[in-house]
Amino acid sequence: MSNAPVTDVLVVGAGPVGLTLAIGLARAGVDCRIIEREPEFRSAGVRGKGVNPRTLEVFDDLGVVGRILDRGVLNLKLRAYERDRLLQEVDPAVGNPATPDRPYAGMLMLAQHQTEAVLRDRLAEHGVKVETGTELIGCTQDADGVLATLRRAGGTVRLRARHLVGCDGGRSTVRKLAGIPFLGETWEEERFIMASMDLDGLDPDHMHVWNHPRFGAGAMTIVPMRQDGTWAVHAAVEPDEHGELPSPTLDTFRRLFAERAGLPGVRLHEPIWSTVWRPTVRLVERYRDGRVLLAGDAAHCQSAAGGQGMNTGIQDAHNLAWKLAALLRGAPAALLDSYQDERMPVARASLAATSAHHKAAFSGDGAGALADQFRTMAVQGTDLTGLSLGYRGGPLGRDLDGATGIRAGDRAPDAPCATVDGTPIRLFDLFRGPHFTLLAFGDHPAPTELTDLPGVRTVAVRDPDGHAARGYGLRGDAVVLVRPDGYVSLTGATADRAVIAEHLRAYGL
């Protein structure tokens, strides 16, 4: 065991979740490796194509949001039909503008492999490359770390890691090796076929959804994937009289389009990629077994309705990365317990909301339900934008008084502000990076004793246009400490160095 190479963190799975985690670790100076079982990177497919506003904020923090926005389409319009009759057209940008506190309004459409390509490039800029064709086949752990057995071309190798994180999807090898129960159900009675293909005759500036009394919006959904120059096509299917399900072939898609849509002048071409999908709703019993942790679909699977699976996983990774980095730098072991404490309730709520939305979207007037989602970006009281989700009442936050409307555990909003000398600044620009940010709101320089806190960027902030006052509920001078993942850690009218330093000790600072 002592002869095995050593790393701080081994990330298993190089999808969006694993890549987000690896970037967060690498930028914090953590030695990490990331492996991917497949020998080649994905270059086609339509899974994980909706990127919500909170995930765009995560990508802003990681320094890639511009590249992501350049590839995707924000606020794609929707047309809902009943066969060849247009029922309604929805522009989600109407009544949903970007604002100073939330600069990314709406859902971005971008194929998952495009998101992965951007994240891989960013990870490489931090000096880490994905090790493809490398599969985890075994692991054991002790008090000091995990010994992983990896299979790659030429045989097996061993790697010693202080922590191992499974970001390897719903069939997670890491979860199975750790013996963590995956509780829930697979909806065996439902099947969907999905494909990526060329198509003629539809407006590429709209998503097109056909309603059916039995299948709802599952009758047929066709989404332009602009960066790829292709279309994503989804349809619900059911067994024939012999109990056989149709295959996701061109003939099947053409037949279903003729039966359920019938819009003239539309021609589908041979699929570039296709699959059969069924909804699975499951949540792990726990997110951690000693030094082995889970994130993304390895920890929770849900219906694709509402587009929350990839987003919830990316936000898992963003929550975990800075905590692992802090633990490796000497933070108390209890900090890692907060990962499950904070993320499991979010996953549980997401599973409930997406299940409810699935039932609404794929039965009855499903196209209407989908159109309503695009208008409001919310369903069953759960925020599909991710912007209102937070960790109030959790173990990591502290409110010293009532000086701010925002509370510890809330998402820290953006705002255009200025330094005390009048230089324009944007709060998200201050947050970007693996550090904590201490905002001292007021017209005076930050107290000297607060400017040299280790691991903290302290900035005195003026708010000439009142955007921060509205976003943070400021009632006068105040200090707000923001975590590396963009959530509020501490608030107060004033705070001396001793108070903040004591609070930061829980983070190893």
C-alpha cells in the first residue's frame, strides 16, 4: 500500500459534476486526479441540456460562464401544439429579466457534452487532465485514506487518496463499493426514446412540444441544439400487443411524429445518437461513508422533467469542493458532515418537485404545464432556478444581529457597487475564487484589523445606487461574510476581528 502513488482527492467520473468538483479542488491548490471509464469523451447526445440560473452563477465563479453562454441559447422560446394546430407560444424572457441581484435569468439550452468540453478546458488550465479509459474496480479505506484499484489499458494499478468522491452516475460503482443504499423506485411502466438528429422544416428559434391526451408533452418534444447544429427529439413509448417496446430508430421517430404531430413539411433524418430512458427516483441513505463521498446522480436520481438533475449535481460539487479543501488544510472533521446536512434536503425537495412536474407534464395537458414552467421557472413551490435554495438554520451560519435582511445560509446576490474611492466593482467579481469574502458595507474603509484575515478577501463596499441595499436588506452599515460557494456565512452591523476569527476557525482558517 505504501508504494502506491498518493493524491489528496480521487474524483471518479468526468461528467459535469466530477469536472466541477475537480476544478473547485484544483483552484484551491488541492492535489486531485479525475478518472473516466469511457475511452473517449462524449461528442453527441441530449442529456443534461438545461442549465439553470444558479448553475450559471457557479460557472461564473469558476470563470467559465462566458464560454458556456456563447455555446448555449438562453430563454429559448416554446411553441405548444395539438397535432398541426398551434396552441400557444411562450417567450420565457418576457417578465423574467436579468436584474442586478440575479444576472442570469432563465434556462440555458446546451448539450451536456458541450458543457463538459468547456469544463475540461478550464480544468486543464489548472493543470489537471482527465484520465480516460480508467475504471475504478475496487477500493478499501482506513483511518488515513482510501486505496483504489484502477483498471486501464495494460492492466491494473493502485492509487492512494486521502478522499475518494463518486461522481459516476446513477449506476455508481463508488456507491456500490461503499455499500450505501440507494432508496426509491424506478418507474418501470414508463419509457421514453431520445435521439439527436438532423431535421428540416421547424423554426430553430423555438422548442416545439406536442400534446396528447395520454402522453401529455411526452407525445413529442423537439429542441434545437444550436451549437451542435442538431435537434433533440424525445417521445414517450408503450409496448405493442406483443409487449415489445419500439426501438429509437428513424422509422420509429417518423411514425410517432406522423401520428402525434402531423405538422406538414417536417422531415426527420437518421439519428446521430439515441437511447431509451425510464424515470428513476432514488436518494442515497447517506452521502458519505468515511473517506468516500458521493455527488450528483450517484447520490440522487430524478425525472428529467424540470431539468434539475445535472444542476443539482453541479451544485453538490460546488458545495463539496471548498469543504474538502478546508478539511485538507486542517479544518475540523465536522465540516465535512455539513455536506450531507446542506445538500440532502435540497436533493429531497428536487426529487419531489420533479416527480410532481413529471406527472403534470406527461399526462393530460402536459404542454400547458410545460409552458407554465417556462413562464414562471417554478413548480409546486420549489424554485427551478435554484436561486432561492439555501441553508438557513444550518450548522455553518451565524447572524450577529438584525442589521441585514439576508440571513446566514442564503445565496449571496450580485450587485454593481463601488469601492470607497469610487472604483466600480461587481460583487460576483469579488466572490470569484476559493476564498471567503468579507463585505464591509458603508462609506468608510474596512477596519484595519479585518483586512489581513487568512483566506479572506476583505473589501469595503459603497452602494451608490442602492442595489446591494435591496439585495441584502441593508439597514445601514453592515458586514457580510460570504463562503467560497457564494452563500452567506455571517452577518452583522459590525464585527471585531476576534468574533470573525473565531467563526472562521470552523473552516480551518
